[in-house]
Amino acid sequence: MAAWLVWRAWWRQAGVRLSALDGPGRLLAAAAATLPAGRRDWGEAMAAELAQVPVQERGARWRFAAGCARAAVFPPGGSRVAVGVAGVAVAATTAAALATGAVLPAGRVFAPTFIGVVGGLATLAVARSHRAGWAWPGAAITGLGLAGVAACMAATGYYLAEFPAYQRADPPATLASLPPVTAAVLAVLLAGCLWLALRPPRWLLPDRRARRFGVGMAVALVAGFVLTTSRQVLGNPPGSEGMVFYLLIGPILVVLTGSAAAAAVGRSFRSGLWACAWAVVLGAPLLIAAWLAEALRWYQQGQGTVLDRAGGLGVGVNLGDAVWWPLVFLAVWAVPLGVVGAAAGSARARERGDPASTT
Amino acid sequence: MVSFTRLSGQATTAVILGLAEQPATWRYGHELCQQLDLEPGRLYRALMRLADLGLLEAAWESEAPADRPPRHRYRLSGPGRAYAATLAAGPPVPATTARGVGGIRRRPRLQGT
């Protein structure tokens, strides 16, 4: 349903125009959409020249479109600097791999992957730059994003140093707290959140109110999590055991209603989507950090795992849980809820007779 | 400012010299690809670079037929023509000389857009 809502909104805006294009035209349109704002004219210029290549010459049209697409995705401007940034990124990644291998062996996948992804994103950004500077998402988003990623890094580092492995009672085994795949997923997630907080794509930025809604929703998600875990520890659970309950209910209360409100206030389906996206981007690292901090408190009071209060497992199991469960619930549960909320909010605005709410 | 090293690419040089053959005539991207035997990606990167440096004038067609979109057209600017003359005159221009070519703007804007 959420996918259908997104597809319908996209089709209203761009689908009809794209449906009139052939394959090379669509390829070029997609590549041109990635051009920095200061170079948008060049995308239109390339499309106009593609129209000069006869439709019958399909091979020539594909070659022309592919060449133009390459220029659109990698416009000139920063290639020399990009080589330098890429070199620094490779050196930093190598140094991180060597250092963590020696000092913190449990982090030998996480640390270099994180630095490598950040370095790759920085290289890509520099290679595509056009003197235009970067789009500033605002102090609240950048501050909250940096705080979330820093808290998550600190908590992860603490777990890797103190609880690199955990014991499982049944069947008995010793398992790594942060297996390689989970470490890579966490590193990519944090690097992506960091990058979006510092240098988001321009399509995430047009609506200031949506950004504010996103910040508020992220804070509310994490505050609700902390409040719920406190009630659980005090022996007054609001529902089923563990935090699965909150992962189901929290996004309904926060993301669904928040996205609907953002769409209604912004009078646009997209405003709701932007608010939902910011809530997820900013909320994910904060939620992981809060999960890991609360897990320590739960274990001190003999409560078991944060997820489902399971006993017989070392505290380190929470590290993997903190990565996968919030991630899965935010991606599979909260985002579709946000899309539905955005549709409901924009429909409400449309009922009030605002024509802008159709997009 | 223009540094010679930033204009040392073969495609960029070919585009400058190609445009300089008929400096007053507006030219089009597809036409330039065919004339200079350049792959479109290289041509457009060169055109963007020249426009960034103020060596290229770019403008949209003012009157396009109804059956196709208006085309972007290009020709060398005054500094571009001066630079092309310097290029055609002899060996590679030292950076200090290239920097002095004709009052080049730092952030040129496309005309007619």
C-alpha cells in the first residue's frame, strides 16, 4: 500500500512525462536529475540534443544517452581534489584497520568499514561538486545527527571493549557480540546517517517545517523508547514483555501521526515523506544508542535482553539486537506507516480545498 | 582565473579549437560530437568546464519548432577566443600566461536560462 502511494505521487509528478520517453531518454532524464542545482540546464541541453539523434538509430541514441549520463553523474569540477580525498580515505581506512586490529580486535570490521564508507561518500561529493557549497540542513538536524552517530559510536566502542563476546546457555556457545555482517550494516548505517546530517541531497531539504517535524518525531521516538524501558525496569510493563511492544506501537504513535501532521501542515504528500525520512535518519542512531545504554541498566537489574527479556544470554547480545531490530522496524514498519500518514495528511489538506496537496 | 593545467585535457582543447574555427557561429552539442568525433560525455564535460571558466557563451534557442525542445547552443566568449588564439599560436601556454587571458569570470552564468 505504501509503495503504491509513493508510486502514485511520483507518477503524478514525473511519470507521465517519462512515459513519453524511450529507454535512452529515461536513462538521460534519470542521470540529469542527479545534477547539482547550478548545472540543471545542462541536463535539459543534453536531452534536447538526444532529440536530434533519430529514433530509428537506437544504438546511437543509447550511446549518446550513456555518454551524457556519465557527464551528468560525474560533472567536471572536483576530479583532482577527489583523487586527493580518495587517497586520504584509503589511508584512513587502512590505518583504522591496522589500529583496531591491534587495539580493539572486535571492531576490526566496524571501524574500517565506517571510515571507508564516509571516505567514499566524501570522494563522491567532491567529485560532483560545483563550487556551489553544500546545502545546510539546519543546526537541529546536523546537531541531532552528529549527537546520534557519536553516541552510537561511543556505545558500540564500549560494548566492543567490554563485551566483545557473549555466552549462550542453550545450546552452550560463545558468540561474537558484533558479527562481521552486523558490523558492516551498522557501519554503513551510521556513515549514511552522518552524511545525510551533514550533506543531505537537495530533495530532502525544500520544506523547513517537514525537517522540524522530522526532528521532533526522532526525539519523540527515542524519548518514548527510554520512557517505556524505564517503566519496564520498574516492573510496570505497558504491554508484552521486552521492547518488541514499543517497536510495534511507537512508530504508529509517532511516525504515522507525525507524517500525517507534517503533510497536513505542509499541504503536501511530499512534506509527510520528508518528515518521515528525517525521523528515520535521525532516530535510528539515537535509538541504537539508547537501546545499548538501557541494556546495561536492564542487566544490572537482572531483566535479561531488552528485546524480549530473554535470560541465559550475555549482555553483548544486545549489540546485535540494537542494530537489527530498530533497523528492521524502522525500515519495514515505520517507513510504510509514514507513507500512509503522509497520504492521509495530504488527503486531509485536499479535502480542505488546497490544490497544492496533490503532490 | 584560468590555469593551464585545468585546460590541458585533449577534449577541452579540441572543443576550443573546434569552436574557434567559426567563432561567431552558434554550435550545438550533437553537431560538435560529430564534427570533433568526441564521445558525448567528454564533449559535455569539456563544455561545462569551459562555461565554468567563462570561455564559453551558452544560450538557449529563442525560437524552437513546436515538434522539438529548444536546443542549447554554444560559441566561444571573448576570453575564449583569445585563449583559442593563444593555443593555436604555438606550444602550451604557461599557467601564468593563461591566467592573464582576458578578464575571465570566476562564476559565469549561462545566458538565456
